[in-house]
Amino acid sequence: MISDPITWIFVAGVLLLLGVATTVGHFLKGQPESGLNPAMVQTFNRRIRAWWLLCSLVAAALFLPQSATVVLFGLLAFWALREFITLTPTRLSDHRTLFWVFILFTPLQFVLVGLGKYDLYSTLIPVYGLLFVTARVAFSGDPKRFLERTAKIQAGLVLCIYCLSLAPALLYLNIYSTADIRQLQELPQGADLVPQPYGKNPLLLFYFVFVVQMGDALQYLWGKILGRRVIAPAVSTTRTWEGMLAGSGSTALLGAALYWATPFNEWQAGCICLVIALAGFAGGMAMSAIKRDRGVQDYGTLVVGHGGVLDRIDSLCFAAPVFFLLTKTFFTLP
Amino acid sequence: MTGPLIAMIAKLLTGASARWVDCQPDTCQRVYFANHTSHLDSLVIWSSLPGVIRNLTRPVAAKDYWGKTMLRRYVAGHFNALLIDRKDIKVHQSPVDLLLREIGSVNSLIVFPEGHRSAGTQIGAFKSGLYYLCKKRPDLEAVPVHLDNMNRILPRGEFLPVPLLSCITFGPPMWLETGEQKADFLDRARENLLRLKDA
């Protein structure tokens, strides 16, 4: 894996890009008379720092065993859920339900991902988590706003834990290119030249995280340049139709240009990147709506001093299940 | 060794982040007074102090909780807790004198002037202990400490914590003014604490 030249080129390219972005951010910070809004420069620099963190997380996946990557994503998801529930008003009678959500379901989901038990981890939270939360809240003996409370807890569990856990789940798939799959299906039993699987799953995970983060940035950038029609002013004042479409389109082009790192061909990579960029955008919208409802600017400002992990990974949470589904459906053997 | 470890676990578990607003960590003798919403309060405030100051600071904690089991007694012993029996307060053995004797001329205190844990986010009226502490030792700096979200991490009546995030705000120190009445001082202290909520 580490000796693979494609992986090295990809990682070096991303590091170079991040290095350039960091230098630009540093330069802008030292130029107060550049005419740029200092708050914008600060936001830019904070985003760059978050990217360094995320990229080191997925870069670590290239060197560490799969299980270590799963644990790292588990910690990230745990922190995101902490922020989500801290922000969500729950009643004191939900305390024990929340205890099991944090202590049992969160680690169990990632353990199942680490064991590669697809049947179990794909249903644990959407089905059994829902059943458990609903029942446990009922057992607490407090029927007030029952459905609302169970929905809040379940939403946190699905968005922060389940969706994010599907990103490291990519590492356990046996991925082939579509051409190889066609060839495999046509091969007679016991043939000599069997196509090998793609095998560079950590690189695919890196590609996915990189594309989603670039999607965020490009949507923001195009929104600043072209943005005219705001989608929902009450939810977010910066997210525009132009930003969404131009940003996702350019993300698709970027993803297609990087197809050589993936098992996809140019067209497949472009289409997949378009879809995950749109999903990431939807994630940003949804999390904005939650934040506006609670009257806060960032998850980070809710509890002062915390970085706001959820602010950075909201798009990943929404894009991960989509990317996982597309990869599993079209690029693995049925 | 155990002390820093306990502090680290407490900070990880409660996701506590400390903010110092118009106040700096200092080794001078202080009375940190905080709103009381959870049994973890004293431990968490103590844990969020910088190491040097932590060693000089003794939180006041309820004996009926922290003295109950082996583990709790062990933890309490390592975070320098001063266990006060709330049921056994006598006139000739007032807890104020006991506390002042314990801290001598080096240590600081963490107290909860509401007396008992409030159920929700409301901050109740202050008991007079804080006033007597400051009256007998006018050199003590009274520092308001606001705890946010602790009541959801370990609410009353629960014994298992939920690892959410919390925030601890240290406010500007205050002193007992000469001739200030008890009620005025306690009101002023409570106002200072409430102000930290939105700081």
C-alpha cells in the first residue's frame, strides 16, 4: 500500500494544496490592508486547520491497520454526537436512554464495522437503535412530547454515528472496477487470470473525504462569486442555488480529474462526485436548520472553547452513506 | 500521579472547557463559589484549574455522596475534597470555622453557596456561609464560577453520567466591602454569578 506510487502522488498533491492554502491564509492574516474582511480570513484559516486535522486522520488510514482507522472515526463520531446532544434540549427523564446511546450503541456500531459485519452494522442503529430509544423513553415514565424526544435522540444517533461509521466501512469492501466485475461474471469457473480487486481502499477513503471537503469549499466560493438567489434565508444566508450548482459541478470535474486514484472511470468518478457534493450540501443545510432553531451560530460556540467538530463534518455525515451505497452497489460483486 | 489522572478523566468525561473572564488563575487564597447542579461539580471545577493551583485548592463536597462507597472515598481523597456532613451541622462546630482551619494560610476553597443542588438551570438564594467565610477572612478573594450543562451530565438522582459537553466560567474576583450587610453581599455575589451565564 505505502509503496504504491498512485497513493503517494495523491497524498503529496493534497499536502501541497493544503500547504499552499495555509501559506495564503497566513499571508492574508498579515495583510490587514488587503481589503478583505478579517472575519472571512479568520474563518478561512480555521477551515484550513480543520482540513489538516481531517486529512491527517485519513492519511493515518494509509499507514495504520484498518481497525485503528475505525477507532479514530469512532472518536470523531462520538465527539460529534456529544455536540449534537449538548445542543439538543432533552428532558431529565431521557438521561438513561442517552447513557445507553453513548455507552452501548456508539461503540457497538464501530465494533461491528471493524468486524465487517455488514448485515449487523447496517441495521443496528436505524432499526434496533430506534426500537431501543422508543422503548426506553417509554419506560422512563415521562410521556411528555414523547415522539419529539425519541426523534431527537434517534436523529443524533443516525446522523452522527451511523452515517459517519459508513466512511470507515469502505475499508472492508472488496472493490472492483466495473470492467473487472463484468469480466468476473463472464469468466468460467476455475479460470487462471482472475482480475484482482482494487485493494487501495484507504486511498479511496482519502479521495472521498478530500472531495467532500473540496465540495464545501467550492460551494462556498462560487456562492460568494455568483450567489444571487438564497435558497432559504431563514436557514442560511450564505447558501445559494448558484453556489450549490456551480460548486457541485466543479467538484464533479475535480473528482473526474482525479479518477486515476479510484476504481472508477472518468464518467463514474464525475457522477459520483456530483452526487456526494450535493449530499454534502444538503448536510450543511440540515445542520444549519438545527442550529438556527437553537439560535446558535456554530456548534463550537454553544459550549465556548470547543472547536465545533459537527460544523466541519456535517457534509461528511450526509455524503458517507451515499458514497458507501454507490460503491457497494456498483463496484463490488453481488 | 493519581490527582492529574483523575483531573484528566473528569475533564474528558464532562468535556469541560474552562474560560477565565476578567480573572486570571492565581495561587493567592480564594473562595471559588459556584452554582450547584450535579455531584460532579466540585470535582470538575477542581479538575479545570491549572495544576499548581489545583494542588492548593480544596473543594467542599457532600459527605453523604462522596463518602458513600470505596471508590468515591478514594477519588475524594485524591482531589483534596473537604467532606462536610450536611446533616450534622452544630452550633459550636460551625462548618465555616472548620473550613477556615483546614485551609490555613495557603489553600483555596471551592464552595456551593446554594447549599444543595438546584433541580434545573435556576440559581437559588445563597446561604450565609459564603458571607461568614469572607467576614472572618476579608483577605480571601471570592471568585464566582458558573457551571453550564453539568446538570445534564449527571442530574440529581442518577448515578451514571452521560458524556456531554460542559463549560466552566471563572469571573472577576470580589471582596466583602467594609460595612456591607449580609443580604447585600450575598445578593451581589449571586448577581456576579448570574452575569457569567451570558458572558
